[in-house]
Amino acid sequence: MTAVSHEVDLLIVGAGPTGLFAAYYAGFRGLSVAVVDALPEPGGQVTAMYPEKMIFDVAGFPEVRGRDLVAALVKQAGQYDPDYLLGRPATEMSDVDGGLLVGVGGGEAVRAGAVLVTAGIGEFTPRPLPVGGDWVGRGVVHFIPELSVHSGHDVVVVGGGDSAFDWALALHPVARSVTLVHRRTRFRAHSGLVGKVEDLGVPLITPAEVAEIRGDDTGVREVEVELGDGQRRVLPAQTVVAALGFTADLGPIEEWGLALEKRAILVDSTMRTSRSRVYAAGDVAAYPGKVKLIATGFGEAATAVNNIAVELNPGAHLFPGHSSNMG
């Protein structure tokens, strides 16, 4: 690390929903904040993977579109003017007098009193379809930033998890047709989500695997699937959504000397990690009974920030009072 580009009370590593809420809450607690993320825009996985999908587990919202949730969180945090260091991954971390020094790429570093890791699943790479690699970007997609691009298309969604069924729900109103293909008869997706897709009349072809993807110079035109009994079926398709999950790792964070379990950071009830002045919240944090929801991350962010405020200023109160009383 070379030049110190920022000096703040708290450096938040990860600009997803949990990190954005933490930036707001840290500002509310009177802390100066910088937020670093390898992605070029705030929002983390939500922005990169499913900005158009509806999210159903945020308290107070029967449903909220991913991009709208991120915009609201950015606006909320903006009340306290956090510094955003986007498109720059956090790299190495070292102890300095009274704090931590974290590299943020490009030869710069942030000096912070404490670090809160809200990196979600870390750096993620979509799992590819076994066939059709040549069609990626020409009809085969892993994420859908804009639903309207697929308006009027015949869409084949491949996968059996929540993401596959989320995409089927999101695309159904704009596509000409949506068909879901999965290699097993049972799905990993939540049963309520599966029921919603079934109620829409979306064909669920199982057990089946994509055998071949064909098209022309304009892109994908059809998908041939092999059924469990060996028969084959051809489906029209201009869009194939490969929703097969992804691989992920924490990147340089794994070298920070933190106690890890299955690529997650172990924390205690205050969200403190095994390293002094380093906390974690959201999907990246692990403890017994953990439930990975956006709503959970919001609560963990507030818990972490309140405990960080006391660690940085032992005279501060752990509970600052309700924000509704601060107007």
C-alpha cells in the first residue's frame, strides 16, 4: 500500500444493501464513512444480478424491485455523505496506530478506526451451461439488468433454485412465453415461489437437460432438451437464462487473518470478528442459527455499527435512542 487517500472512522467493505444501510446508520451515529466495492455501482449482488426482480423479504414492502431498493438505500445513506470508492477492490489490511490500513486498489489505502465487512458472497462467477457456451451474450444470459430487452421473446430458464423461479416470475409479464427446464423433478426453490410460477401456467419440464442450443447470426433461435426417458424436445427460444448458481470466494479478504467457516466470516453476538476492530454483517457473516436474508443483514449492520461506535469511543452509549426521536 502507498498513499493514504482517505481517513475515516469506519471503512465498509461491500456496497450491497447491508453495506448501504450500515453507511446510513454509521452516519446517524456520527461516524465518518467510506464504502469500497470492486463493482462499479452500489447495490452489490442486487445491482449486478437481479436489479429488475422483485424482492419480498424487506420489512414494510410487500414487494420492491431490486434497483428501487438500492436507489432508496443510496438516498438514505446520502444524508451523511459517505465516500464511495467503487470499482476498486479491498486488497491487503494491516494494523496501524489506533486503527487499520486497507488497500483499495490503484496503490491507494484507507486509514480507518474500524472495518465492517459486508461483502455478501464475495466475488462471484456464474456457473455455465454444459452446452451453449458460444451463445453467451448472443441469447444466453446469466443475469437480466433490463427486462424490456427480452420483451416478446420465447424464454427458456434453466435451473431449479430460487433465482430460476424469480426470473420466470419477472419475465412472464414481458416475454411471449416462459418455460423452465430442470434436471431434477424436485426443486431447490422455496415452495411458495414454485407455486406462484405454477399458478401462472409456466411449463416446468423435468427431469430434463439442455442438449443443444441452436441459432443464427442474429442469436439463439431454439433449445433442444433431453428428457429423462431419453426423448428430445425442441423449444423456441430467443433468450436462455442460465440460472445454475455461481461460485464465490472472498478474494483478498481470506488473507486478513479472520476466522472463516465455509467462505463466511465467524462473528460473535456484537458482529465482531476474530480480529480487533474488524466486524462483519450480512451474508458474509456466520454464527449459529444464521438466516441469510436482506432483512437479517439490516439488523446485523445496526448491531455492528452500534458496537463499533462504542469501541471507537468508549464513552458513547451502545444504544443511541430511536432515530424517530432525532428529527
